[in-house]
Amino acid sequence: MLPKYLAGILAAALFIAFVAPVVVKLKDVALGVVVLIGVAMMLTDLWQSLRSRQD
């Protein structure tokens, strides 16, 4: 179970690190909102998959 948590946290951190420089450099509010929605959806999916009993 621990590798599942670590992989999920690593994936989330890498995705945020990948999109954050683009959002910060462009300083576009609409792009920031879309990225925040995407990150929220990703974290929700990660949380639901970690809570499921299936491996």
C-alpha cells in the first residue's frame, strides 16, 4: 500500500512542478483557473483511488 501512496504523491508533485512555471510566467488568470481545476480533479481522483480497496 505504501508504494501506491508514494507513487501518487510523486505523480502529483511532478505534475504541479511541470505546469507551475508556465502559469507563473504567463500570468494569465484563465490559464491559472484551468490548471487549478485540473489539479483539483487529479487530486480528487488520486484520493478516490487510494481509498478504494482494489489493488
